[in-house]
Amino acid sequence: MSLAPIPQSQQDRLRHIELRLRFLGEVRRPDVMLRFGIQSAAASRDLAVYRDLAPQNIEFDSRSKGYLLGSAFSPLFPTSADQALAWLAEQLGDAIAPSSESLLPCLMPSCLSHPDLEVLACITRAIHLKQVLDIRYHSISSGASQRQIVPFALLDTGLRWHVRAFDRKSNEFRDFVLTRIQAPNVQAESSPQRHETPEHDAQWARIVELDLVPHPDQPRPEITRMDYGLHDGSLRLKLRAAIAGYVLRKWSVDCSPDHRLRGPEYRLWLKNHLSLYGVETAVLAPGYLSNKELAA
């Protein structure tokens, strides 16, 4: 059976089915109904058509009355890493082909870091299905090592993608760069323990409030207020402690207590620098000084 005679609207639904299978490990009839606003019979037909097109990609699970990823999966629809990550982050782009053109001239900087799609798919399925993974991880500080992780969230730092997970080797919650992960395998005989779940990740659960203002030593603060929408003179952000440092680095926020950093990139200053006390990712923030360094 070929895709050619299938209407584009149905192809979009088939693509959504494939995305759920590949990156979440499962798809159910209500998933298709809710996403496209169709009736049960139509969703059943779409699932049947997908099974006819790619029987190796999809397996019916009688216990859950849903469909699972087939053991010999081979994608019908081309998908780039950027599209997959956009779909996972915001459920956007599942009907957009890689050759789609923008409606108006629009340039975006190329991403220099692209995770391997099969590695990404294994990790996102593990997050969705609450599975434990064995991985080979390459660390700058310690080189290559085997680890067992319990992943639960993806993080976009603006430069690259990470997965937040409990690391059984260090017995800590950590961020793992997706491009440094190789050979992920599900540990079917192991399940996440209670202390390995996100509600026990203190940095994930903690919300920090950051007060960003125009840098006191930069000219024309009124333009900074325009650029960042600082209508009352400041921008107040509430972020998880686990990502605060990444955000401050991405925006080049001067986090030094005395706003000592110089350069045109430092348009913003963190007014309440003490808000970063105990935030592990604060070491990534430009100009950040720990309490020990402040006391020295």
C-alpha cells in the first residue's frame, strides 16, 4: 500500500500516529481523536491504515487496548531532530514536511547540536513510559562510563538539549547532554524507585524568582526596556532552580553583585543575586559568585 493516494489530511493523522509510536512508545485511539477532533470510527480506520502500510511498526496490546512500538520499526515519514524536539516540546509540527517553506522570508540561526534520533526516541519513550535506561555516557570530566538513569524531562538550554534524570551511579539527579548518550537500553526488570521520581528532585521542585533590570553600566536603558518588555522597569521570572543558570547564561545576564561585567552582550543585570543561593546551575550564570567567593 502506498501513501500516494491517501489524502493529505489523513497523512497528517498517520504521521501523528507514527510520532507517538516512535517517541512515546504507544498510541491509542483517543489520542488521535483528541488531536484531530475526529470520531472513534475514523480514528480506528487511521490506525488500520497505518498497520496496513507498516505492520512492522505497530503492535496491538490486548491488555491496554492500545498500540505499541513494533520491534522492527522503520519510519514512513521523514522527521528531523528539530521537528521531533519541537513536537515533543509543544506538540507542533507533526504535519510539517522537512521541505516546507516559510510564508515570508525568515532566517533562524542553525542549531549546531543535533541528537541522534534513535537515541532521542529511546529516551522520550522511557520518560513517557517511566522506564529505567542503561546508557553509555561521555563526560568531559570523567570520560566514557556505563550508567543507569531514570529520565523524566527534556531541557532545552538554548545551545543544546539535555535530559533530566536520576543517576544511579552518583545517586543524584543530574542533567545529561543528549549528544553524549550512546546505546540506550531499557531495563525491563527494573522500575523507578520512589526516591528517583521528579518530586524528590529538590532542584526541579524549587522555584526561584529572578528580578532582571537594565544593566546599570550600559547606555540607553530605555532601549533595553523596549527590547525585553520591561514595562515597569524590571522583568520578574519564576524558574525551576534546575534551569535557572542555563537561562541566565543564554540571555547573558550579569549576575555579579556589583554589576562588574562589561561588554555589549550584558544588557541585563540580576538585581536580587541572593536568589541564586543553593541553586546548583548558578555556576553557569555570568559573573556569579558563591558565598565563599563573596566572603573571600
